[in-house]
Amino acid sequence: MEDVVCVIMGGGRGTRLFPLTKDRCKPAVPLAGKYRLVDIPISNCINSGFKNIYILTQFNTRSLHTHISNTYKFDSFGGGGIEIFSAEQTGDGIGNWYEGTADAVRKNLRYFRAGPEGLVVILSGDQLYRMDIAQLLQHHVNTSAEVTIAAKAIANENISAFGVMRVQNDLSIAEFVEKPKDPNLIDSLSLKGELQKYLRYPSKKPCSLASMGIYVFKMSILQKALEESGSDFGKEIIPMLLGKVAMKAYVFDDYWEDIGTVRSFFETNLMLTNLVPEFNFFDANRPIYTQQKTLPAAKINGCNMHRVLVADGAIISDATLKRCVISERSVVGNNSELENVLMFGADHFEDIGRDTALPSFGIGKNCKIKNSIIDCNVRIGNCCVLSPENKPLTYDYSNDIYIRDGVLCVGKNAIIEDGTIF
């Protein structure tokens, strides 16, 4: 399968992940202490043997571009590479802001190096999963499909957030509904009879097949589809093609999480602190790649820690941490207590000649922080108390402190003065 290109969607505003996307695009959001979200689909492509990768971006792209250019360098002997296409204004009228996932592909289709019989794999930039894309493509070929949609069995009580498909026993897609709300409609889409064999674990709850936002198109079919109107794959292109082309489902039976909201992002990161997390970053055979930095080992000075991930360059002194993810160059001061906290760390170590009127990077002494995300380059002074408890699920306290989905977020580069209580 040499005539294959992989396209990673990274152009959305990421409004549901605000304020984490205030100064960066979704694929550039930090993950698991040392990665970026975009590392997941890129690593899946590389581990599956596919290295012709395109990333489509639009909003707040600087940090993503920097990360990609500093991380993924393919040599001329191995072939392949990663190209980033940002929305652009061109003289021929083709370029402009992307109006949706399909429109982003439409505006860049002419650059994709695949022939009419080649395959285009379209991937999301904000999901956590490990997939052998070669198996997906082999399924596409074996079933003589022209379009394949990767699908995951999801409990019906949560299915309304996804595109949902009803399939035949041979996995031909008979119906596709974007974010169904009607209970009777959802019941009609449920996996029943022989199709329940596709559940990884026997489930007592009704389940349906949700689109993972991962598609395989025959290049000629994709070109023809994008000649029609329609800016989004799930809402317009897939329903338009249904019944006109051979469309099949590929049922994925491993861990998959759509990290589209602050709450899902928060819980997914904290899941990684479990004794045996559902997603394994320690798989040596299929690693998740990221930028390798020259950093000293983490320094832990007399701490009480329970289920904590700590990345290189962190310094934690006489603190108590429970269920936390501590990223690179994070600093936590004496006698501070953190519970259910994601800390993004800093882009660089503190300058020796810094302005001492400001708190240092990281968290100061005698602080208590709970159920919070501390973004990059944050300075939190001494004796601060931060928690979303007994507050609205969504709240803007200032340009520095927000609550989203019941999670307190301290924005990037924020300065929280000594003694702040929120």
C-alpha cells in the first residue's frame, strides 16, 4: 500500500477546549506530561508504516508548527515527511479560511500525492487511541469498500455527541445520523443480534456504532465528492455518499477517547495515573513519539505522592500530590497540596536575573489546589487556594482563572498573586 496519504485535521477553533486553546490550536494542547495531542495520530501513522502525512491547520498555529518542525525529521533514505497546510489566501480564489473538515481537505486536495486509485486516510487531531492503520486499510481493501468509516461501540446514553451508523451484518453502512437526540431513532440504530459480536466486552447497556471521525477514501471518490457542496464530512459528505458508493464500517475494539471538552481532556489525563491505565504509553513496540528535549531528571525532595506522573525537569519539594500529572519544568513549592491537578510546566527554566517582584514559575509554598489545570508558564504565589468546588460549572473569574465543565483552569502565562483564594 504505497499509494497512501494520511491527513490530520487540526484546523478547528477548539472552542470546547477553551481556555486551553486560547493561545494554541487543539492538536498543540499538551498531553500526559510531555506530549502534544497531535503526537497521537502522527505516531499511529508512523507505527503503521505510513509517512506521507499532511496536517491541516488554521487557528493559533505557531506552537503546533514549532513542535512539528522540531520533532519529526524524516531522512531522504526512509522517504516520506510531514507537511503543514495552513489556511491561506491565494490568487486563484481556491484558498481562504476553512469552513469545515471537508472544506479544509477540498482546498488542499491538489497537493496530496496520491493517484486516482490511491487511498486517503483522514484522521482527527484530538483523540487518544492506538490504531494499526494498516489493518484499517486492509479491511477497506478486503471488503471492496470505496469509503470506510472507523467506528467504536458507545453506550446509547452517550451516543448523542457522535455521528451514529446503522450497519448490515457485512458492515455495510445502511444509515448515518449526525448526533441523534430522539430515543426511538437511537434505539433503531443500536447494535442488535449478530452485530453484538463487535462489542469488545459483553455489555448489558444498549450500544450503537459511533463514527470515530476517521475515514478512508478512494482518491477518485474523494475528488468527486468534494466537487459537490458540503463543508463537513460527518454532517454533509458522508450522508451525501450513502447509498451511492460502497461504504463500510471498520469496528475498532480498543481504547479510544475523543478529547473534545475540558472535562474529557481532564479525566483522560488523570486516567493515565491509574495503576493500570486503559491507554499504555509504555508500549515499546508502538511508541508515541514527541520532541526529545535536553532536560535533567525530575527532582523530588521529601514528598508524599500517590498516583502521580512527573516529567523531566520538574522540581517538587516537601509537597503532597494525589492523582496529578506534572509536566516538564514544573515547580511545586514546600508544603503545597495538589489533588487532581494537571500542570503544564514551563517553556524554559526561570532566568537567574528575573524580576523578583513576580512569583516564580510554578506553584509557590503552602498552596492548596484541587481539580484544576495549570497551563504553561503560570506563576502562582505562596499561600494560594484554588478549587472549582461550590462554584458554577462555567465561570470566567478573570483573564487568568476560568471554570469549564467543573474544572478550574489557570490560563497560560497567568500571574496569581500571593494569598489568592478562589
